[in-house]
Amino acid sequence: MDQTNILEAQMLTKVYEDGLCALDHVSFSVKAGEIFCLLGDNGAGKTTTINLFLGFLNPTEGVAIINGIDVAKDPLAAKQHVAYLSDVVMLYPNFTARQNLDFFARLGGRQNLKRDDYYNVLRQVGLQEKAFEQRLKGFSKGMRQKVGLAIAIVKEAPAIILDEPTSGLDPKAANEFLAILHQLRAQGRAILISTHDIFRAKEISDTVGIMSEGKLLAMKTRAELEHENLEKLYLDYIQGKVAA
Amino acid sequence: MLKILLEKELRDIIYSTKFAITFAAAAVLVLLSFYVGIRNYHESVREFEAAKATNAASIAAATDWRQVQNRVFRKPQPLEVLVNGVTNDVGRTTDMRASGELTLINSRFSADPLFAVFRFLDLNFVVIIVFSLFAILFGYDAINGEKESGTLKLVFSNKVSRASFIMSKLLGSVIALGVPLLVPLLIGCLMLLGLGVPMSGDEWIQLGLLIFAGLLSFGVFLTLSIMISAMVTRSSVSFLLSLVVWIFSVLIVPKGSVLLASQIASAPSMDAIESQKRKFTADQMTRRMAAMQQWFSSRSVGMDTSFTSKFAAFQDSSTKSFEKERQEFYGRLNEDWRNKKDWQEQWAFGISRVSPTAVFQIAAMNLSGTDVGMKFRYLKELDRYQDSYAKFIQAKTGSTADYMRVIIRRFSTAQSDEDKQKTLNPSELPEFVVQPRPLGSTIAASLFDLGLLVVLNALFFGGAFFAFLRFDLR
């Protein structure tokens, strides 16, 4: 697998105008074919990190790099190399699954895709065939999440950022979702996931970053985690029982 | 990129159930307003023709032009039915006299007081109430609604600039909502043609501008609500704000401006003016009676031709001088009142122009000729006709008969040749034809408000654009 860093945070810091430090000198990288989970409770700084990678915020210090491009310097160019799936995947309820996919694919620069291409991606994420041409109005959260993932896949970006992707999904839908992430990893995508779901993080990640109060307290690889209780480790870190 | 976003915006609006329901409601109301208007027009024309025929019959039954009680009637105009304006408040009938002040009686609302309470469903009402609500309903969550549904972040995770996104929102909403509204409006125009409403070329141009003004008014509310949506994070808050703006614009500002204007620039009421006129007329009557008594007391009454012709000459000269005096007094009174009223109206319209609804209404009334000046333009036409009517009566009777005139006639059991007069021919009367307001004047009167609507559109369009450039996408 290519060992190039696709996503890279270098001393990433965000201090808001009111003085709140949402992110404090956070550094990590995600290589091609790697899944990196940012684990932390609410307000830990996971979403701020994602917002900095997507150019929705400018860093106070440090840089967020996507495929070698500094997001703050050239956000539009950087966005060409990343696909994103938010925690709220309402999409456009008046569009069918295929129409949603078509719109976001074209927005992502995939102009010449055919109906069958969309159907293949929707099949890949496990959406039922009968739902392809149905409006999203009646879709469950799990179904919408699949369409959202299809949107991220169809862009064929080297990096994928997922914000709380399994929240609100039932166990079956969450497992199906993670299975697709395994496939994407196998295809060489660099995947950054923010979550507070410790068990899913351990199950899917190559590396887990534990965050609390804007700091990245620890990074553990899959191999390191095999011999550790992640839940205990996580709680110890956020309660300050283990020094960062 | 703009093309993709614009296409999505158009589809998103057109595919929505909200659009189907609101568009259907707006289309039905537009068509209904045209239909009701056309029916009202035909009914008004029938009433007008019937009234004219009755008047002609009563003239035809008379044998002396001095006995004639001629009435003239205001002819219904096609555009009045689309924008009622003040047309239903202004009297439709006038008792025509060769001298004296002319008044308008028998307004539509005095004949049908129920309509004065609920008013008619005209195109003006549909644009002011329905179009503006329609615009708000689609604009209030245009930006923050996308944030709430997560699509804004998803869109901006792609190579999309803020400028192209907001442009697509604004243009897409205007096209997706404005163009469909044109359809029922154009069908309404075809209804005017198909259902036999005679429209001149000028009136078609005026109608075209009226529709343009309606769409501009719609555009103001649409861009305004999109701007609010780009300034407020939560759609529930932007809906509330848009609704408050709508209430102020449609209900409070126009009514409040009249109240405020009457405080700033007071004008005497019509009743006060009428009272002064009545007092003057009563005083003049007393003086005329005294003059007549003096004339009679200074000579012996006889029935010879010389006496009657002297008496007629006295009455002519007396009428002329009293009429001149009355005209001068009434003229001064009317001019003073009109000046004060004009000033008050200028204040009222100036203040009301804070509201886009009022701006549209003023433009619409000017374009359809049903503005507040309509009554005075019509009275001028009546005055113009009164001159030719007076000349006609003078020619027919040798004098301009007035209400104080005493007619001396000799009666005998055997009818003389003079007594065996033929009945009158009403077609001899000069025809009362109202000169239509020139197109240039109509357009000039509405140009400021049309321009203001364009400026408001541009202002809110720019406001929405710049507000979105600062919008927090997270």
C-alpha cells in the first residue's frame, strides 16, 4: 500500500474569538489505505478538526493538508481530493437516491456518469434496488447514510472524512456500514472518522486518536490496541489518570 | 458549477410538494381574480348601458330641454377589474347641469356595502397577499434550511464557491417560482381576450407592466426572505422574522402611513368643505332671491313678450354673475383643499413606500388608472363636458338653465303650436367621452415605483449575497 500521507494535521490549533481553544496543537496523519478514528466525547475537538480539513474554519496555528495541499491556502483545490459524509445526512428529500448521487457526483467533478454507474455505487453500499429511484423523503436514517456513503464513494477522492457516521444507526446498519469502509480501505482510500463509539472505533481503525478538550491525548495503532482495553484506556485518558 | 447548482435548485423547488400545493393555490387565485374581474367588468358594462338607455328614455320623454335631468355615467375600464384601487369608492353617476358644481354619486360600494367590507378578489390582492406569502414560504429556509439538513456542508465539501452557491439560490428561486407564476397570469390575459374584454394597445402595455410589477414585488419578498435566511442560523427564527416583515409590510405600514400623514399634514375633511359650500350656496340663494324681489318691485309685472324677455335677460345676467362668484369661491376652496390633500397624500405615499407592498400597490393603481387621482381626472373630464353641455343647452333654450331659474309660460285651453312640441331627441346631446390618460403619463406616474421595486430587488439580492459570504457553514 502507498505510504503517502493523504490527510495530515500539523500542530493544528483553533482559538475562537471569545478565547475558547477548541483545538490545541493537534498533529496526526492518515495514509492511503488507512482508517484513522478520532475518539472523544462532545466538545473534544473532533468536529473542529474536520471543519479545518474542509476549510469551514481557518486554523489559528498549524496546517491541515489534503493530498499535499494546504487547505487554508487553497481550500477549493484541496476539496477536490476529499469526500465528506456528515453526521446529519438529510440530503435532498425531494430527489431520488440516484438524483442525489448525480448532483453530488457532478459537484465533485464526475460529469459523465451514466445511470448504471450510479446504480452500481448504490448497490455497492447495499441500498435496495427498489429504493434507487425513490425520493429520500421516506428513507430511514440507515438508508440515507448509505446514500451519503455512495456520494462519498462516487467522488473517487483519495481521502474520505466521516463525521459520526454510525450515530443513530441500528447495529445491523452500522455493521453493513463498517463493512463498506473496509472495502474502501482496501481500495486505498485514506479515511478519517470522528466518533464517540469506542467499540466501533476499535473494530474498524488502523489508528485511534483519543481527544479531549481540544488535545490529541494519545494515538494507538491496531496492534497496540489488541492488548489493551480501549474503553478503560479512553476513560483513563479523558479523566487525566494517564499522562498525555 | 453554477449551472449544476442552478439546475439542482430548480429541480429541488419544482419537485417539492410545497411547490405543487402553493403553486396550485396561487394559480387558482390568479385565474379566479381574472375571472371575477371579467365578470364584474361585463356586469358593470351592462349596468352602464342600462343606465344610459334609461337616461336617454327619460330625455326622449321630455318636450323641453329645460326640463331635462341629464345624467352621465362613468364607463367601466377593463384594467379597473384587475386592480380595483379607488374605482369602487368613486361615484359612477353624475347629474349633469349646465352650471354648478358636479358631484359623483352611486359608487359601487354604496350600491353593494358588503363588498366595501370584504372588498373584491382582484389581481392586486393576489399579488399583495398570496404572491408575497408564496415567496416567503420558499425563501425563509433557503440557506439555513440547507445548514439544518446537513446539505450545506456536503455541498461545500466540494469545489464550490460561496458566490456561485448564493447566485444559484437566488437565480434558481426567482426562475423556479417566478416563471410558473407567469403561466396563470398569461392564461388570465388570454381569458381577457377570449371573454370579450375590449383592450386597447395601450391597455395591453399597461397590463404587461402591471404583471412585471407583480413579479418584481414577488421578487422583493423572495430575495428579502433569502437574505434573512442567510443572516439567521435557524429556519424557525428566519420564518418568524420574515412573517413579521410581511405583517408590517402588508398590514401595518400602509395603514400606519395614512394615520401618520394625517398627523403631519392635516387637511380639512370633505364634510367640512361641503359644509362651507352649502353655507355659501344658501347665502347666495338668499341674495339671489333678494335681487329677484328687487327686480320685480322696481317694475310692474306683465305677461307681454317684452316683460318675459327682460326677465330672462335679468336672470341670465344674474345667473352668470352668481355662477362666476360660485365658481371662484368653490375653485378657491377646492384648490386649497386639493393642495392640502396632495401634501397629505405625498406624505402618506412617501412613508408607505417603506413597504414593498405599498410600492407595488401604488405602481399597480397608477398603471391601471385607479389611483387616488382618478376621481379628479374624471371630474376634470366632467367639467370639460359641462362646458359643451352648457353651450348645447344655451343653444337649445337660449339660456343656461339653473336651479334658481323661473320660467314664465302662458297657458291656454287650446294648445298653441308652441305647446305642441315634439319630444326630444337624446342623440342631439353632445356625447360624453372620457379621454383616456395618455400612455406616457401612465408610465411616467408609475415609473418611480417600478424603479423602486427594481432597486429593492437589487438591494435584497445584494444583501443576501453579502450575508451569505459571511454565513457560518459549519
